[in-house]
Amino acid sequence: MAKVVMIIVIILNGVSQYVVSFCLMLPTQVDIAIVGAGPQSLTLATFLLQKRRSMRHRFMVFDPSGTWMSRWQYQFAALEIPHLRSPAVHHPDPNPFALRAFAEGRSHELHSPYDLPGTKLFQDFCQEVIQRWELDDRVCAAQVVRVEPMPQSRFPFRLWLQDGQTILARRVVVANGGSGVHCPAWVDAIPTPYPDDRLLHSTHIDLRQLHLQGERILIIGGGLTSGHLAVGAASRGAQVLLMARRQIHEKLFDADPGWLGPKYLKDFWAEPNWMTRWQMIQAARNGGSMTPAMVTRLRRLERTGQITIYEQCQVAQAVWQGTHWRICCNQQAVHHCIHPLPIDRIWLSTGSTLDVTEQSLLAEVLATYPTSIVNGLPVLDEHLRWQGCELFMMGGLAALQVGPTARNLSGGRMASERIVPALTKPSLARS
């Protein structure tokens, strides 16, 4: 038996918005429930269908948007990101060369070096993948807020939705990103009330909605997102102060390409100590970084006076003074000029946290099936399965098995290759 739900989807097309309504069947039970409809879950769906096409009606994806990759598309549009950081071989289709074939006649949308797909090209390709694999009707507009284990049941999981409805599932795959917003300690220590829009994390910023002419904006962070924010603010006439706690680190990719194959992963997978693996992950990612092209662009804007870059510097205190921020940094003797400058907005590009113990979604799973946790990351089996049950993890929370690129597109492919056999072969299921 299924429930009929009316869904409103807002499709963003530049500045225009169109509202489309349609009906979708919300199941009361499902064999495989996938939480999240981002690029990783799309990758899992295509890999699953490649292995066994008959699985199409045995899984359902749950996402508040009701559409594939809604959050991903919004974030790229909101930050005006022109192209991906990952090469064209990393995408949700099982055929690594499918995107290159799709891009025939659109080669100008593959950016150097290494053919980085333009944002529009990648979005169009993913839509083609969704249609080709007949996945349009696999996403339910529902937010899963609790996963309740029921160990003795034929359906050992009950998914609780935000509206109070429940769905039973035999297997669950959590592919919702698993990360929370990270804010520096000084944010909680701000002594005075301030308008919400005057201090925002990057995940809550939409450049398309802002008029910044004549404003002074302090951007905190040395990663690629802070670069996009700085460029976007400067293009809107803002004076940008970019502050990074260390020297801006230039890298083409989040992690060395050797982590995409056996060159580095062989030793990583052979390492039996989970803490050592966690340390290897931290060393490989080494905090935020920017591409050489972005650094070149920022330095050019710095020379024209539109951006001032403060490296090896951190905010010590921020005080809202009614109409603007007053900032003290920990290098006051060096950056003496920042203290008297009135700041209109502070934007935090300070990344995210990965800690499974902070995920209320999985609190009952943790209580029923305790597992080892290393600095927030759960210890999973070789199929990315939670200890003692048929719940699987994708994304950054699967990093102890997948490696440093677990949260990236390439990590989605590696995770899918591990999970799909456990979903399709009865011999690999837990007894």
C-alpha cells in the first residue's frame, strides 16, 4: 500500500522560478531506502541498476526536495561556481567515459587542466543519466529524521519522516552528506546581538540575491569556497578582506590523484589501525586549498585593490557595534589596519564537521548497534556496512574505508563498488 503526496518543485532557471506540481507514491515499505538524493546516491543508483536492472523498483530515495541533486545544483548556482574541481571521468554514471562522450560538440565546456566539466555541462549530463537509467520517479519528497532499528522484524528499520509518517525498510543507505557546519570558537563568544544576515556560513549565502556595492566584507577561510565568495563579492562592488589561518595552499585537487587508485590506497587499506588511517586522511586532505587558477585570480584582484588578503591570521574577537563589525585579529601588530575598519558582513568559509555522534538521524542506530568511532568517523566493514546491521554509509563518514576522497565524486564511485555487491548478492547479507 502506498500514500499519494502532492509535491511542489521549484526549478531555478537563472533568476526565474517556475512552480510545477505532480504526484508521487510514498511507499509504506521498501527493500532499499537511500537517504539523500545527491551525486553520491545517484551514483549508487546507476551502479545498482548496471549490476541488476530488476532492482529498479526495489529501492527508493528520500530527499526533502523530491528531486535528484537539488542541493548540489543550488550550492553551485548560489556561489556562481563555473566548473567542477574534479576531472570529467568522475561523475554518477558507471561508464567513466560517458561524460566525455556527452560533451561532444561542447568541448569548450571542458576546462583545463584535465577537462574539468563546466557546471551547466555537468548538470545537463546528470539529467541525461537520470533519464537514461529511468530514475525520475525514484525520489520521494520526504525528509528522514530518524532511523529506528527493529532487529527482530522482517523489515529491521523504521524510517521516521519529518511529518510524522513512517516507512519500513529492509536495508538503508545513508548518503546525505553527513556533515555539519563548522564555526570558529569566537563566533559563540560574540558579546552583543547582531542581525542574522550580517554573519553567515557559506552554506547559507546566495550571491545571486545580494547587492554589495560599497560594502566591506570579511571572508574567513583559505579554501576554494572562500575564493568563489571573494570573487563574487568583488564583482558586486564590495571591498573584500580575505583572512586565512595559514598561507593559502595551492592544489589542483582536494587530495593527490594517487589517492584515486592503488598508488596510495594500497597502503591505506592494508593499515589495520583505524587511528592511523584517520591520520592518513587528514594528511592527504591537509585542510582547505585553492586551485592555482583561483589564486591567480585573487592575486590579480588584490593588485587592483578590490581584495586584501591576510594570511596566517585569525579573528580573536568580533563585536557588533549597531551598524557594523569591529574586528580584532591575533596578529594585531602585523595587521594593524584591520581593527579600525568597519566591517559590514562576515562570511565564514570554515568548512564542515564530520561526526556521526552528532547525527540525530543515527542516534538510535548507535544505541542499538554500538560501533567503534574514530574522531567522529564510524568503523564500517568492507562493504561500508554498520556493525551488526544492514545499514550502509556513503560520503565523508565512510572515509575510514574509502579513503581521503570519500566525500568527492570519485569517492561515490568507490563507495558504490563496495555497497552494490552487498545489496545484490544474498551470500553477502548479514544473517
